[in-house]
Amino acid sequence: MTDGQPRTGDATGVIPLRRWKIEKRPDVGAWLQFLAILLALAAAFIVSAALITIAGADVGKAALAAFKGAFGSLKSFAETLLQSTPILLTGLAVTVAFRARLFNIGAEGQFLAGAMGAVWVSLAFGDALPSGLLIPLTMLGALATGGLWGGIPGLLRARYGTSEIIVTVMMNFVIYFLLAFLLGDVWRDPSSFFLQTPRMPEAAHLPKLIAGTRLHLGFIVALAAAALVYVLLWRTALGYEIRAVGINATAATYKGIDVAKITVLVMALSGAIAGLSGAIEIPGLHQRLTLDTSTGVGFTGIIIAMLGRLHPLGVVLAAFFFGASVTGTSAMQIATGVPVAINQAIQGIILIFLLITDVLVRYRLRRIEVHV
Amino acid sequence: MSELWDVAFIASLLAGMVRLATPILLAALGELITERAGILNLGVEGMMLTGALVGFLVAYGTGSLWLGTAAAVLCGGLLGLLMAFMAATLKVDQILVGLALNLLALGSTTFAYRLAFKDVGTQNPTTISTFGTVKVPGLADIPLLGEVLFSQHALTYLALLVVPAAYFFLYHTKYGLELRGIGDNPRAVDMRGVAYTRRQYAAVAFGGMMAGLGGAFLTLAASGLFVPDISAGRGWIAIALVIFGNWQPVWIMFGALFFGLIDSFQLSLQAVGVDVPHELLLGLPYLLTIVALVLNRRRTQMPLSLGIPYYRESR
């Protein structure tokens, strides 16, 4: 901005004017990206405090209750880890897809597809197989169904150029209504009034990690998946190709990368990871399918992936944070009556603020000399 | 089953079709204008939900259904402005903004409703009296057609009137031409000196207002009560409709009527105790949208720059 009032010069004729200028940074370093996250979280905390006040509760008391609820004891800490498990996996699923610039909005549906695959396997083979075989088999089933549900949008995009965004969104609903149909029909537990499948056989349940808590083996599987996603993306040739397609698909084509193949592969892989999330949440926690099986874990996964900067380590941290926020807010509701729905509102707010602060840190304010 | 298909049944089936098409048609026409300006707003669901709650709260508080409707439109418009600010000014990823708005709306409406009423999850939620149907004098007495088309809610007539209005605006006015230009080729429009950002703000705000209106229809005309997540995917149906109708107002209306017919069909058959796989029928619109997307790909009217931010400085 050089449109300041020019002053007439003295003997030399030139007086440097100093003004502030907003300019784009040549590059945004890692610490600035981290700062953007901190700013977004700080803003979200302020909004949370405002919402808690509106709800008529004392902010300090509510925060203490939330903190205790999330970390106060071994049991509550285990519950936090438990809550972070499914969203860690959906976050990883979204990460893999977004790294290839494929907008998989369908982790929600792929989660359900995976859960359905796992339940089907366990109901079909539950009596015949021991736990050590049945559990891996349910997970394989979920990888297949989730992979199929993610692979179809990938295939349609590669073959017909249709938007994977729209197709994945639509497929979320298709699988939901398919599940609703099955629950009212062949999958219905005849002994129950509710729309739900029979309980999964004992052998398919995931073993608990800590006695007296609900934390199960799925947490370890999710952590292992995070490590595997890291290795895949940064230590293999395929991962290099995935990231190359994400940075510039045209350039990747010139390098001889088969973008269509990567598209299908990445979407199927992303769907498979989201499906695995379903194969962990159901056998680990609910042990049966209902229509309320998914509580928006696919959409939360998108926020976690963004907050984690599309990096597995960041995704682990973000999932842990959101897991704590789930257990924290339910403890807060019990202690202070602040509705637990605050959790979803804050998730949305965090993402909006993160998008804003990401733009903010791209600019800097600098004092420059203007020569007139 | 054959004795079911008498005139009264068909009339109620078709009247239900038009009624059920109303909220999704309102929201879809708003989304059409939004997308024609090059902005893909995935936050329709959240805007509808917000309109549904705000309309309900204001109507409950003031006793005026029309004030509630106005408040719903206003709040939808404000959310639209937020979306426009993020998409057109900050140029952040539109997909993510839309999803964030949905989560924010789902959380905050449930939060607000629970604070305002303590009856969430109980058997008797708070209800208000709804808009009545408006019989068009003379026309309402026509057999069949009168019941189907001319004994509907005022907002239904409005939705049906917006269809030709949107068509006329898009294809027969200078502003409509410019708006379509922004969606297809913002650089060309920019070079003609058109204030494209302002147009985008107006388009997205209009989309939000229509979504808010669609939401208000749910609480103030269709049901008279609010339950958390009452929009139940209708915002996504609206987005699907824009695709299904190939970004053209008249086809979007036919799509809305078709989706409304499916909904009315399964409700009518359930009401008379006929066992239909109604879940599969409800899932059909989403599946058909994918099919339409694939089949229409060669003659798609999708705005060419849909979802892609335009930077004046870079090429």
C-alpha cells in the first residue's frame, strides 16, 4: 500500500516514509502452522466458555468437571482413549484420501459399511471359529466392505470423472438406509423390540486392555494403523505417488504415474481404514448394530485430519484431544447440566476458526519504507 | 391392494408429494443460485436446521408464525453470509466450511433447544399450532387437481412460484447471465468489470435464506414441533436435487416432486398398513443422484468453476 500522502522533501528531496504493510509471506513455516492451530483452539475455548455461561453454569466448575471427566482417574483416562479410537481411524482414512487431494466425505458411510461387514462375518462364522481367527476375519470383512464403499466413488471418478465429494456424500445415505432395511428385515433380533441385530458372538468381542475399564484392543490396532499410514505415505513408492498426485495431478501424469489407478486405490484404502473403524467400534464396544451406530465419526474424522495437518502423528494427537472432549463434555453435563451437544458445536467452531487462522498466518505485517 | 387405488388415495398421495417436496425444493432452488455463482455450499443441512429451530423459537415466543418465518430466513441468510465470507473473501476450502457449518448447526440447535425446553427425548415435546393450508378460491374445488395443487401451504405456493422466477432470472436477465458467468468463468466476468465478489455474497446469502425458509416449513407448517436433527438429511437431498435436476430450475422442481412422491408413497402405504421396504425407497433418491451424475456427465450444466476459488492475481 503505497498510497500515503507524499511529503515534500528537504534539500535531498527524498524523505523515507514508514508505513505498515500487510503482505503475503513467501512461505508458511511449521511453527506458523502450529500457531494457527493454537489460535483456533484458543478461540474455540473462548466460545465454549461463552456457551457454558449462556447455559447458566460456572465456567471454572464446568472446566474442572470436564478435565476430571477426561483425565481424573485411570477409568476416565481409559474412556478418553476409548472415545478417541474410532475417530483416530476415520481421521487416518480422511488423511490418506486428502493427501491425494481426494475429498472423501464418506468416511461416515464407510464406517457403517465396515461395521456391517464385521457383524455379518461374526454372525455367519461366530459358532465355528475361535476368537483368534474370528477377530482377524471380522476385520478383514470390514476392510473389504469399507474398501468397496470407498472404492466405488474412486472408480466412478477415475472412469467417468464424477465428483467423489458428491458420490461419497450420497453413499453415506445409501448405506444408512440399507442398514435400516436390513435391521427391519433379515438382521432383526427376533427377541428384541428394538431395531437391532442380535448380539455378536462372544468370540468376536475384542478383549479389554485394562480390567475394570471399557478400553479394548481396538485402541492398539488404531495406533498401529497410524504407524502404517505414516510408513505408507512417506516410506513407500506408492505413498510418494499418492502425495505427488495430491500436489499436482497433471505433473504426476507426466512423471508416468497412473492417476486413475491411484484414485481408485486411495479411495478404496481410505474406505477400508474407515471400515476398520467400524470393525473396532462395534465388536469392541456395542457388540451389535443399531441405527444409532454412527454418531458422526466420519465427519469428526475430517476435522481431526485437518487439525492434525494430514499427518498421522498430528491425527493421533487431534483424536486424543477430541476423545477427551467427548468424555469431558459428558462429565460436564452430569456435573453442571450443560448440554453435551456443545461438543458438536465446538467441533464445527474449531474447524471454522482453523480455516480462518490458516489464512491469517499466511500474511504478515511489516514496517516498510516508502520512497516518494 | 387394488381397492386401495381409489381417487381419494391418489389425491392424498399426490397432495403429500407436493407438500413433502416443498422444503427440499425451497432449499434446492437456493442451492442452485449459490452453485451458479461457483460456490458449493455443503452447509445447506445446517442452514435448514438453524431455520427450523429459530423459526420455531420465535414463533413460540411471539405467537406469530410469520415472524418465526422471517427470523428463520434472516438466520439462514446470516449463515449464508458467513459461508460467503469464508468462500469468496478468504477463499478457504468450501467443502470444509460447509461441513463445519453443519456440525456447528447440529450442535448449537440441539444445545439451544435443550436449554429452552427441558423436554428433549420425552414423549410429549412442546408443540405450536402450524400454518393452515390456503385454498385458492375457485381452483381448490376442481376435483383431484384442487386437492393436489390448490389446497396447500402458502410456502408451497411460494416454492412453486420461485421456480419460474429463478428460471427467468438465470436465463433472461443481465444479472442472471453474469451470475452464470461467475460460476463458469469468473475471470471473464471480472474482466468485464462486474463486482463478482458482491454477486457471490448475494447468491450465497439467498441460498441460506431459502434453506432457512425450507427449515421453517418443517417446524411451522409440517409438524409444529422441533426435535434435534429435524432436517434429517433434507439439506443433503437439496444438494442432490441440484445435481439430479442438472442445475436447471424446472428439472429441479420435477426432481423435488419425484423425491416427494417416493416419500409420500412410502408414508401412504405405511399408513394403510401395507408392508413396503420403505427404507429402500427412502434411500433411492441418493442412489438415483449418483446414477444421474454418471449418465448426465456429457450434457452436464454444472458450473465449470464450481467449488474453485478465483484469484484475480494468479493464472
